[in-house]
Amino acid sequence: MWRSMLSPFGRATACLGIARGAVAVVGQAGAAPQVADFDDAHDLPQTVRRGWGAGVPAHRSARVVVGNDLACHWLLAPPKGAASLREIQAVAQARFAELYAERPEAWRITGDWRCGQPFICTAVPRWVIAGVRGDPSDSMPAAWTGTVLGRALELFHRQLPNAGWCCVHSPRSLALMHLEHGLPVALRVMPVVEGAAQDATFARAADALQREAARQALTPVVEATWLDLTAGWPSNAMALHGEHAGVAFRVLRLNHRHRITRSTAGAAGEASLAALLGQGSGVSVS
């Protein structure tokens, strides 16, 4: 279902998470993320290099996951009559430029490149990829770049409904998706209001779901699955079910020994989550 988002490494012991302004490294299974800040694209290579040097052996294969605050995601309906990969990729680049007002050549754009049904496309800034790779003379581990949303879907898509609405909540983003037969037919990713109360976040999501349903000419939303990846609220503060603005949410929470607390919200939280999802060991939802 998420071919463009699948990691080539079945298990990776070293993982790097990158958000807008923060880098997190998990050097081995079960370890807590080590977080460092960076200011801009020029600082990223040195920050990554310091992170690897803080406990990641050279030449180790590693998974790199980019935060949803740096990456772009959108749903592409391939044009009728498109017969070649080049045609579909050109449409994806044009759609990206239209949606985000960015030059496609400055981004690495990937997708499932299907001809017969919509699929998710992702775009990651090339300066992020260059910052991870570093200078060829450096002993940087081999790396593959995915996104928080992609890795979450890779790990947890079996917990999502085969048909219906779902929300994927990271420390800095909220992804709204509508699925039919296990495939996305609508997708919108928006930033979250950092520090907002739990009820306010749910209410904002409910309003956004209704607007998205209306925009897609779908029936009003009455229920949705909420995949909470923030792990920031105490377990007794979020019920497994809740209703907000007419939408009943079924909540799935991230289970992991290293909680993302208020002190690691924002960029640090997004980068930590990216690294934990990349490492994958001991991460589940319930």
C-alpha cells in the first residue's frame, strides 16, 4: 500500500531523525534519542556528523527519517492516458510546484507512480539529503531518507481502518486521510498549534476533517481513527474514544519507553519521533 515509503532495511540499529531545526540520533536498539539543534542548511552536515560520532559506529547501515515539518506530502491522481513513468513524474513535479510554490528541482520527489489510482507523493529538500550524506571523504553510514508520515504508515497501517477517515498526529503536524479499500483517496497535512490543549487539537482536527470532506464532496465525517504519535500526554488524560464537534475519535497511542515530553516538543519532539520510528524496536500503538 505504501511502496514509495517502505524502508529497504528490515531492521536498522542506527537511526537519524531530522526536523526543522533539530537532529535526533538513536545509536542502538532501546537507546534514548540524542537531540541537537541546528540553525540552517549550512549547520546540518556538522550537526549530523557530531550525532553519528556520539555513538554510531562508522559504516553502519542506518535509516534516516525526515520530520513532517520539513517534508511535503500530497495525493496525486495520475492523468488519464499517462503511459510512461516520465509523464507521471512530470505531473507530480508540476503539482508540487502548484501546491507549494517551490522549484521541484530543489526537492527529491518520490511516489508510487501508479497509472490507475491515486497515490501519495513525498518531497524532501535536497539540502537535507546533502546534509546527511556529507562530504564523500567522510566515514558517514549509508542512509535512506523517508518521512515521519511514511514510516508511521509503514509500521502501523494495519491498525488503520480499511475504509474511513484517520488522523496521524506528530509533534509538529496533523495528517488527515480518507481511505477506501485500504488506499488513500484524500490527504491533507497541516501544521499543529504547538502547546495547544488536547481538546483544542481534537476540535481543530474535527473542523478540518469536515472541510476536507466537503472539499472532496464526501459525506460529513462522523467518526475517525486518531493515531497519536506525540506520546506527550499522560496515558490517563486521553480516553480511547472521544467526541469533538460531532466527530467520534477512536484513539491509538504510541507505546515506547522514551516518552516525548513537553520539554521535547516542537522540533526536538519531531526529530525524536522520527528517530524512534526509524529505529522501530519497541515501538507500537494501542
